[in-house]
Amino acid sequence: MKQFLFSALVSMTALCASAAPKVAPVDYVNPYMGNISHLLQPTLPTVHVPYGMMRVYPQRGSYVDTRINGLPVVIINHRENGCFNISATQSQQLHHVIGTDWDNETVKPYYYSVDIDGQRVKAEYAPSERSAIYRFTYRENGPGYIVVNSGDGDMTVNGNEITGFQKTWGGVTVYFCGQVDKAPVKSGTLQHGKITDSKTGRGPVAMQFAGNSKVNLRYAVSFISVEQARANLAAEITHFDLDKVAQAARKMWNDELGKIEVSAPARESDLKVFYTSLYRCYERPVCMSEGGRYFNPSDHKVYNDEGHKFYTDDWLWDTYRATHPLRVLIAPDREVDMITSLIRTADKDRNHWFPTFPSPTGDSRRMNCNHGVAVVADAWAKGLHGFDLEKAYDYTRRAIEEKTLMPWQGGKACGVDSFYHKNGYVPALAKDEKETDPGVNWFEKRQPIPVTLGTSYDQWCLSRIATALGRNDDANRYLKCSYNYRNLFNPETGFFHPKDKDGNFLPDIDYRFAGGLGARDYYDENNGWVYRWDVQHNPADLINLMGGRNKFCDNLDRTFSEWLGKSKFEFYSQLPDHTGNVGQFSMANEPSLHIPYLYTYAGRPWMTQKVIRDLVHEWFRDDLMGVPGDEDGGGMSAFVVFSMMGFYPVTPGMPAYTLGSPFFGEIKMKLAGGKVLRIVAQGCSEQAKYIQSATLNGKPMNQAWLSHDDIKNGGTLVLVMGERRNTAWASAPGQEPPSAMPCPAQ
């Protein structure tokens, strides 16, 4: 009898185990991660399909806000401009936007639900690519209402359909078409809180329904016309089944997130941090193609996409570093379309300048430098040749030569730019010297160190493209320019130091605090300690400038241990972007992302392995404060994805990746053509973070970097991990990752 009971128990246990739903990658995603900011912009719990034009998040400033201002329809620019607004209520007090409390909220990448209006209404939402569906459950007997507001635009209600448009920033118009699944009791424009008999006009429209009912509202948007919005809806959602839309969106997410499979985490929370970070990499850029056509923000005209879907909304200063290189590996065809889109954006720009911050409302030319050139150079160097390199070269060159280099400016080159192109550095103003160049933004200033260093890198990227095109004179000229960072290196201090127009280093520079608010007089958002390492294309030369490997590593050590120099209150009041500090290192800002990997260039890969593990576990967590700074739509998250897989593209434009320390026992990355890169970290654990030895496809490997060819063809990288650092592995001269070519003869 006991044997029978035991057998029955085993059978029941096996049955329950087999019946349990399989945990899919999207189930590890926590959109709330980072929704409370350490200091600046929090992440937003965004609901969308990968690269979908239809993106929404709750209409509140951050997670701690107690009220929601209506329900979202579409977000146009990442975390900035939204269009239209829907309010669902059983209150008799109707307004164009109805603010209400919120409760029992659920956010998944593919589904959203919340109780609003004092819990009288439950709102549910599921997205598709250009369309979405709401389901409203009215829980009380009184009438239920839907109010659709267009802001600066007109709306029309006709039977069960609502159409309209809204003008948004930059003179761009967005169009709307929505349909409900039952005839309203009453409908019309909303005036003075009442539903009128008028069916069209400026401002919101409203529909009234019976209480104790469910109403489904499906809708789509377009940048082309109301008719195209209606066509988008007909192409994507032909029913009123929200659950069906949510399941389709869930599958899209699992298909994309499943391109990288990880297992055996050192911590259970690592899975959540990894897949949430990967989810953030799919929010931008968005696909703007609608039925084979697209709206080009450069000239506000509509074009055929000719088989290459059009993408925009991409802050390249943030995403060139790791988000685009990640897509080169897991979505190369899509990356080609995205670069083609950047070329098309420049093609219709009146000056033919390559964009820096392209969006559906135009290129806002923010931050500094022209790092779109790095996206082009990186893709081409890694074998993505499905775009027009001649045009890309022409437009990126024009952006660097003809457009001003000054931060947050989109005009033609000014006097400071001419000085750079003649002398090889951006001159700084003395402490009390007034700005006289009208081409310089009054708030953002000249930022001479990051602009000089960043443009040096951009010109190195130009040299790579020119070489690929056989333009050897251009290649040599830009390669020489790529060493312009040397003009601001101070050999006495080992820092990049602002110089005046006469070539003199400015006196009394404190590399922690010099430069005013955000250090913008000399640096940008980060201080001199961070920009000390901003030579992404040539770490080997930076090692030489600092006096060799040992001195270089001593300086890195000090970066991670140097005291802030002031109280946190004083430090962050001047440098609010310089958060996530470990010493003077800032985990919260993109110019710092490559710094931990620089140890490997100086023969200490074990230090990279230690520091990467420490930083990710210290600053990225599966909770509301789990992101240390502005995430910027994939810019920082891609660093986490790469770092947790165990390698990182320090130099976009160079087909190489620097090894770190994988967080998982096994990683499988699905590549183009059905190939798979498999990384096996034997003995990996929270403590066993140091690489003891490595083999690539069965052959011993004694270098702490991979070429792109090593990855793109698939294969197996086996890393034997241990708790003690192995100072002999991959540490000898000649085993470091590649840097730029030696400086040509002067």
C-alpha cells in the first residue's frame, strides 16, 4: 500500500510539473525596473511590440505619482511627446482629460491593466505595431463614458467610429481612427462638460454607454492620413478580442527576446535584470512604414519604402555604443534598414547632414558630436553591406565638416568650428571670459574636451569608411585627425585638460568640479575623471600617453576609488548626471560604459572581470530603483545585456569585442543564417567570476577578445571560471584587444 501511495505521489508530482506553464523570456521582464529614479529621469513602464510605432505608458510623471491623467494613445518621441488621450469614467463630470486615482495596476510588455475612477472602471490594453485595443469594464449601474481628446486638432464621431488628427511638436500631424464594438447611447463633441449633438469639431468627442457593461475600443494611428490609420487598423486588428491581440504581442516578444537564451544564473534575479534590459533595447527606433509608405520627418513628405522599412526615434549619442552593435549581431537585416533610414533622413535634409537625434518630429541635434558615423562604420566593418555606403560617407562627412560641432546646435559651422578644423582642438574660455561666438548654445557651452575627443573618434570612423571606399587621401587625412585628442592631453597630470585659443592649458583646473553646472564649460554632464578615458578608438595610444600599462592601471584604480571631493548634495547639485558613483566613475552615464573594459587593454583582464561583476550587481537590480541613471531607450541597457553575456564592443567601428565575465553558465545567441554562438562558462557562480582558461571551437584561446568573425560564424566559446584571479591568462603584450592604427608619419 505504501509503495502504491509513493508511486501515485511521484506520478502526480510529474503530472503537475508537466502541466506547469513554461516560463518564457518575456515573463522575466519587469517594466517597473528603474521607475523611481536615483536623481534624474526614471524609466517608464512601456507597453509595445518590438520596434512598434505604437508605444504607451501610464500618463503620470513617475511611479510615485498618485494620479493618472487619462489613458495614453501613442507616444511619439521616446519619453517625451504623446498624442491624443482617452478618458474612461462613470462620473458625470466630463472633461477633455480626466485625472483619476489608479489601483491594481499590471504592466507587461504586451499588456496593461489598471483600476481607475475610484475602481468603477477597469481599463485593459494590448498593442500591435501601429494599432492597439482597449477594453473598458464599467462596474456600476450608471452610464459609462469614453472621451477622446486630440489637443490641437479636430475630432469626428460617426456611428461607432472616431477619427481625427492632432498637431504635435515640429509641425507634424498624427492621425487617429478608432472603433467601438457596440453602438453608443449618445455621442458627439464635448463642450462645457456635456455631450452635444455636433459630430465634429475642435477638441474632444465623447461616447456614452450603459453601465455594468464592457466596451472594446480598437484604434490605429498614422503619420500619413486618417485613411491610412483606418487601413493600419484593418491590416492589424480585425476583431475586438483584446486577449488575442495580447497573445500575438506576447509571441512577438518571445520571438525577439528568445534570440538570446541564458541559463544557470549565479543569481535568480540576474535573469530578470538581463531580459528587462534586453526588452529596453527594443523600444527604439520605431518602424514608421505604413503599408509600404512612410512619412519622412526631414521634409514632411510621404515616400515608398521600396522594401526597406523606415525607422526613426533614435538618440545616437546614447545608442551607437552598444545598442546598434547588439542589433548587428541579432538583427542584421533590421540594422541595415535602420541605417538606410538614417541615410534617407539625411537625403531629404536641406543640408544633407547625417542625423544625430532623429525622431518622428525631426532631428533635434542634441548632445555633442556626430556619432551616427560610428553606426555606419561599425555595421560595414562587421559585414553589413546592404546600404549605400557612398551616400552614408557623404552625409556623415558633411555633418562633421559643414555643420557646427557645438553641442545642441543644428546650424552651420561657426568660428569655434573653424578653429577646431585648423588647430585640432576646441578652445576653452578662461574662467571669467565671455562667450562671443553666436554659434555656441548659452547653456550647453563649448564643451571643448568631449567635442574634441568625440570628433577625433568620429573622424577615425570616417577614415574607416573612406578606406572601404578606396578614398585613400581622405582616409589618411581623417586618420591623422583621429589623433586630435593628443592636443588636449596634459602630460603633467595625465588628464585631458582645456586649452585656450593660444594653446595654453588653463590654470587651476580641478578635474572633479571645473566647468560649472554639468562641467559644461570644459566637459559635459561628467567631470574630467570620466573624460580622461574617452578615447574609444585608441586605448593603446592612451596607455602610451599615460606612461605605460602599470601607470594606466593605477589611474584606472584611482578612478574607482577617488573620493567625490564634496558631500553628495554638493557634488550632485553641480553634476546631476554623474550618478551611480564608484569613486569618480559614473555608472549612470554613457561615456563611462567602456571604462571597466580598459583594464584588459593594459594586460589586466581579471580586473575587468571583477569590476564588471561588481558594477552590474551594485547598480542594476530587479526593483523600482534598479537603474542608476537616464536609461535613454536602450543606451544603458545594451551595456547590461552585453556585459552579462561576457563581452562588450568597446570600439564601434572595430570588428572586435572585449571579454568580461559572463553571469550565466550558458548563453546561446541566435545569429543570421541559423548560426548560433554558444558561450559556456564552466563553474560560473557569483564568486567564480574569473576566467581561468578558454577555448574557441575546441582550440586554446589566450586572448581576452573576440573578432566579429569569431562570432558571426557561430561556434562555441568555453570559459573555465574560478574564484581566484588568473593573472597569467591573456595578460601578455600582444594579447590585448586591437586599437586604431599607429599614427602616420607627420
